[in-house]
Amino acid sequence: MSALTNGYSLAALISLGLLTGCASTQPVPYTGVTSSSQMKPDTQDESGHIAFSYNTPVDWNKYSRAIVDPVVIYQGSDAQFDDVSPEQKQQLAAHMQQVFGKSVAERFPLTNAITPGTLRIRLTLTGAETSTPFVGTFTRFDLMGGPYNIVQSIRGKQGSFTGSVSYAVEIYDAPTNQLLKSYISRQYPNSLNIGATFGALSAAETGLEKGADQLQEQLK
């Protein structure tokens, strides 16, 4: 096959991806998440990343410490892991535990003791998409993908051939087990983040880092 034909084939592949909007799976109210029945579609989140949420009025200053439970990898039939291997799920769960734990610790000291004034935070990894090697990076520079990704960056939307991650956060009063807040979120890198296009999981891991920052904001 000639170089010219190869070029046309790549262009056709990219065009197909862009014309279909680089369709990505949107989160659902995962039935296996404990608080899913209490969540409603979130119409207030300006970031566009929180799909469903449950909220009660909370004075976070009443709390002085937090427990972060081990990340659970969602096993329900409505999970959204697109071509993600069990090993990759474990890698993402470990990264989520690290970055979310660090983010929470910047707001509340972490503890394992259930005492008054303690939050319990449950994290569930519910889905992920891997990035497409080479093509994701290439489309940041070519004449078709470059403008598309610039527009996506301005809109705060997902870039072409780039992965993402979906997860649930549930926040409880630890002593009473009262649900204070929960939400389902989907995160991905800025569409012009070149570094997040290298490696199948780099975009999902970057999404988790953004999600950790988002959680810290939720606790203010």
C-alpha cells in the first residue's frame, strides 16, 4: 500500500471519528451504587461533568476529619468500561485512591476512627475509556483535528480519540451513616492537553486528578 493511500486511510479514519463527534459513553445512574436511587440529573453543575447528584444542606466546618474507603471497582451490568482490561481497572483504582485521598487530606486529616465530626467518603470507579494511541496525538496537529480540538477546548468538551473516566462519590456522616452528598461524574483532560494523549490510560488518569480537585471543591 502506497504512502499516499496510507495517508488517505488515516484521513478517512480521523474524518469518521470527527464526524461522529468522537462519541463517548455518558454516565448513567448506576443501579449498584448505594445512593443511586436518591440522585437526580444535575442541572446546576456549571462544569458539565456531574451528571447526577444528591445534595443536602451541610456545614462542612462541623467536620474535622475524614475516612476515605478503598476504591471499589463497579461490577454492575451497567458498568461502562470500554475495552479496559482488569489490570487497567486496578491501575485506575489505585490512582484514584492516591489522588482522591491526597485531595481530601488537604481539607480534612485522614483517619480510620469513626468518631463525631468524621466524614466517610466512598469512591466507586464505574467506567473508563482508553485513548487511541498515536491518532489521539496526531489529531492535535493535523489540519482537521487541530481546529476541532481547539473548539472542544473552548467548550470544555472531550477531545478526539481521547479517553475519560466515570465514577461515583458518596459522602456520609461516619457515626450516623447519614448520606450528606453524592454524585456521579465523568472527567477527561482538556482537549489541547498533548501529554494526556500518550498512553492508553493517561487521559483517564488525568481525569481522576481533575475529579480529585472537584471533590475538594465540593467539600468547601
